[in-house]
Amino acid sequence: MKHGWNSWDGYLAVHEKVLRFFAKFMENPKPYQILEVTDQFRILKCENIIINTYNGTRLRVDIRKQVLLEQQHGRLMAKTFRYAYGVFRPNPDGSQLIRYNSPHDDHNQFHHRHDHTVNPAVITRIGEDEYPHVGEFLNEVLTTF
């Protein structure tokens, strides 16, 4: 299973390792902000990252994850519950290029990818366990644009 449970410490370590790896492409490397909402729920986000792609394109990236926490066999475990990864043209334009989202309650009730590089935008359904990890998303940004 690609997106299963992991220890909270392992979950954070993997995410921080990915950001460190891609920091060489970022104008403003920054760590994740961790917002503790409840004992069972946290938000992990890293927003307004300016990244320079392999082609030299300057873009803004936002990463936001809602994380479920659960005690399992005496260990604090974590699993992504909802997420949104987006890439945008940097300000002042700020137009969105692509975005990945978890299912919404009222529409697009499946994992999906918005492609705003075409008009009209295309929404592609993604399998339940096939949405990209943050590193896969950042690699897509670096190689696509």
C-alpha cells in the first residue's frame, strides 16, 4: 500500500528528507509548518515555495496535508487524510498550472488532478492509492515545466 500508516516520527522524517532533497531547486527553502488541531489531527504545510525547474521556469508551489494520528500498539501513527498540492505561476499572475486533490465531499469525490495548462481545464481521476507522494509531485513540476 503506497499511502498506508507510518509512525509519526517516520512520517515527518520522510517529508523533511524530501524537502531537503528538493531544496537545491528552491529560492526560499523552508520547513513544513505543523499545526496541531487535535490529538488525532494535524496539518502539515509548506506554502509559497519558489522553485526553478530544469528548464529554468520559475514557479510557486504549495503543499498542504491533513494528517490523521492514531495510537497503534503504543506508537503514534500517521496517515494522510486529505491533501492538496499545487503549482502556480509566481505573482503577480499567480495562475494555477496543476493541482492534486483528495476527494471533496460535495464534488470530485475521488482523488484527482486538475490540469489548467489546457483550456478548458481537465480533471483526471486518480486511483485510491495512486496519488503522488510529495517527492513525485515535485519531480513532476521540475520535469514538466
